[in-house]
Amino acid sequence: SEFDVTNFSIEHKNKMSAPYVKGSPIQIGCNYENEYHIKENNTLLIIGSIKELYISQSLLMDDGWVQLENENIITINGLDGYAVPKLITRFPYARPKS
């Protein structure tokens, strides 16, 4: 478990068997759905469904948009890349035929 080798604290919510990271501004609870072997690189594509989603109020804008840079958020890029999200701009919502 990642909790055994990090300083993260465990938090349990509702009926999810997997723990959340306590204090994380975004927590996503997923159920395993299926997996598919990708023969080209001998990996597995794991499919999950989101069952629970917890988002810190400080991240939520009035229109429901999540502004990640309002908290100490780090994103991932591949297996070994880490980045800090930074909003460049927002465009009007695409409305076909209007």
C-alpha cells in the first residue's frame, strides 16, 4: 500500500473499501469494472466507474467549475511526470447550432 511508504493519513468514507487520502482537496471513489490486455506494449487498461466525488469548497466556482490552482494541487503526466495546474483562460461553452 502507498500508505505504508508515505506520510499520508487514511480516511474512510461511506461504503468504499479503498481508503481516501485524508485532507486531499479532491477525493474520487471508484469501483473496478473491467480490464483489457493491450498486446502492443503488454500492459493492462483498467476501467473504473466513479461512485463518489468529494471536492473542497475552495476549489468550486459559482458556476460549478473546479479551479485547481486554488489549492496545493499536483497533477500527473504519465508514470513519472508531475505538474502544477495553472489556468490560462476559459472560453465560452461550445453551443452547436446557436
